[in-house]
Amino acid sequence: CGVVAIHGHPDAARQAYLGLYALQHRGQESAGIATADGQFLANIKGMGLVSEIFTDDVLQKLPGDMAIGHTRYSTTGDSALLNAQPIRVESTKGLIAIAHNGNLVNLGTVRAKLERAGAYFQTTSDSEIIVQLIAHSHAGTLVDAIAESLSQVDGAFSIVMMTRDRVFAARDPRGFRPLSMGRIHNPGGRDTIVFASETCAFDLLRAEYERDVLPGELVMVTEDGVTSRQYSSGVEQTSCIFEHVYFARPDSRIYGRWVQESRDQMGRQLARESHVPSDVIVPVPDSGVTAALGYAEEAGVPFRLGLIRNHYVGRTFIEPEQRVRDFGVKLKLNPVRNLLEGKRVILIDDSIIRGTTSRKIVRMVRGAGAKEVHLRISCPPTISPCFYGVDTPSKRDLIAANKTIDEIREFIEADSLAYLSLDGLQRACGSTPGANTGYCVACYTGNYPTQWVDVEDILPAAA
Ligand code: SF4
Ligand code: MG
């Protein structure tokens, strides 16, 4: 998911809209914007793309100089309008709206406890848990209640929150998901403070990147300015490395590092590890492009756009229904025959999850006349699901959890297949393997940084 927050802008709704527009790649299922003007708190959400939901007419119904926004990619909770965010809850502490990127892992336990205490849940989304905890907290002040609630939940959360007169932003203690803070300088007036999942949103807002919200940090913005407290400390940082591999945009800087730089390095390292004689390097657009450029430069083989993407089709993986994805591949990609015919092609992609898309792409390239098709993947085999906000399927559907690399190669019908090593990936993302890398790599190792995981999802497929 993508989240954004605006404080101190006369047209906060439109700013939130622009921010969400830049974060659309983080989820296309539903979107919402809540605004506040010191007295009222309005909230509008809908299914679909940000630009479809928030027409001029709709934005006009969202007055105020504060806003939070969300664009949703479903992980837990049904994919319905009911679970669209921001969620607005009336509580003993007043009206609160929240938007959340990530996934809580001790959901069941906390929810049961709250229900015993009389909480009535309006949604099946895990984000509501945080609001209910705040509502049922006995802490004296709102900010204490938020800090206390955040320390009771485990898992991944980069959140933005809003009351009638304040904006909050926080990250979980391990810093799984990115969240950055920026500032718009208003000549002669108060600065506008903005938060966004990725810094690419700041560019559209003409905000200056200031810093990341730190793991375990709660930032509060009021009329008097920005204050912050560390509600949790001493936990090792495990930021999601898959953000660098796939999820984030290359024009964003996350965890203090340009995604573009990481992907370029992934491609270069991949070339050093597993290059084979070839005539052309072809990225699977869009996710494979930056790594493929690095690969081609390192290998000294021409980079060619041998697959063209139709940009009017959504990201296939992100559509929850498998059958939509199956149909999606041909809608989305088409080969450029004259670049592929008679060539030894190295295809570069970011990941193989189920393997079904990859197989179609390999067939497509071969069907366009390629003599050889080699597939190179810019991360290690995905062998275990994510519980922290990326919608990887359970183990039984992860091809690398059930097949050897050679069996996968056979399944996808490639002449050769190689993945980037884990060490290579960590190095490409700026860390020293072996040391505390600061990254979660659980989907490549099966070693989860939190204790609680859904056992069902990590059971291997029945033989
Ligand atoms: Fe990211 Fe993988 Fe960890 Fe999930 S399991 S947070 S996708 S690195
Ligand atoms: Mg892709």
C-alpha cells in the first residue's frame, strides 16, 4: 500500500491526491482521502485508481488544511470497499482516521483481547486494530495512547493518522516499510509538512525530502510544529529488501538509498555471477528495466526493449484474482519480433513467484523467433511467503519452495535460469552480508524477524 499525509496546506485534499497519484504503483485496488479543518473530519474512499475516484467534484467535498490518504493493495482482510482506507473511528479520544501500509502479525490475539474489552470492529482489516487499541487505551493523552498502542502490535506498519487538528506518522520498530517526511516552504507562512511511503511523491508535491521516519518513531505535527518520540528502541532494523527489488519506484530513495542504485547494482552483480554468451539483454518491463540496464552495461551486451508493455493494463501481480493475472500477461506484454528473431536473448526480471507469468514470457520471446532464451532474476529464489505487507502466496504456490532451480527452468521452458545470490542482493542494496544488514530477507531464507507467523502458509506443498 501507499500512504501520504499533509499538514498545513490550504488545499490539503489535492496535495494528498497528487501524493497518492505518485504512489499508485503501491496498490490499485482502492484509494481514500480523509481531510480535517480543525473541526470536521471528512473521509471519501472508493474502489479503483486514485484518478478514477478523486475527480474535481469529489475533491471539493474534502475541505481542510490537513489530509491523509491511502492506496490499497490487499494482503489481509477482504478486498472490498469496507476495508478501503483511511479508516475513521469515533473513540473516547475523539475522531481518528488512520491509513496503514504493512501487515500486523499478532492480529488474532490482539483482536480477541479488544473484543473481550467491548470493541466493535467495523472492518476485517488489520489496520483497524491500531485505532481500536487507541480508543480503548487508558493513557491520559492521545499521543500517549498512540505510543502505547503501537507498542502492543507486532509486525509491519508504516502509518499516518489524523485527528481533527493533528497529524501523526509512525513506523514499526523494525522499519519494515518505508516512510519519509518532507517539507514545502511557503514564503511568508508556515511550512507544509508531508509524509509519504516513497520520496517520488515529494517530487510531485514540490516538497523537499527532510528525513525518514525512523523505525520505532512516532512523529506528531500540530500548529506549533513537529515533535517526535521513540516509542520503541533496541530492536534490530529489518527493512523489506523486496522494496528495492520490486515494490518501490526507482526514482524513490528509501531507507536512505536510491532504489535505482540498488537495482543497477543487482543487475551488475547478476551479470558477474551468471552471464552466458548472448546477443541481446531484454528487460521484462517495467520491473526488470533498471536491473537489465546494469546487467547489459556490466556484460557489455546491447540492451534492447524487446518486450513492449501496454501501460493501460494494471500490474498483473497486484490483481488478487489468479484468473485475471493469467489473462493479463498477453494484454500487457508484446514482443518486438525484429529485435528477437534469431537472437540469443537474456531476459531480466525481478522475481519468479508462481512461475506462470515467466513461462508465458519465455514462450512469447521464443515464439517471436529467439534462438535461445535465458532468464536471469535480480533476487534469490522466493521460497517463503511474506507476512509483512507483500501479497506473496502461501508456500504451496511458490514455485521455488517446491522445485529445484533446474526444475523451475524446465517448467518455464528457458534454456538457462539463474537467480542473484543472497549475498549479491544484500551487497547491491548497500549492506555487508554477514553483518547486521538492516534488511528483512525472510522470503528468500524462511527466517522471519518476528516470532509469530502463520504456520499454515509456510507448510510445504503436499507431495
Ligand atoms: Fe520484504 Fe520478503 Fe521480508 Fe516480506 S518477507 S518484508 S517481502 S523481504
Ligand atoms: Mg514484472
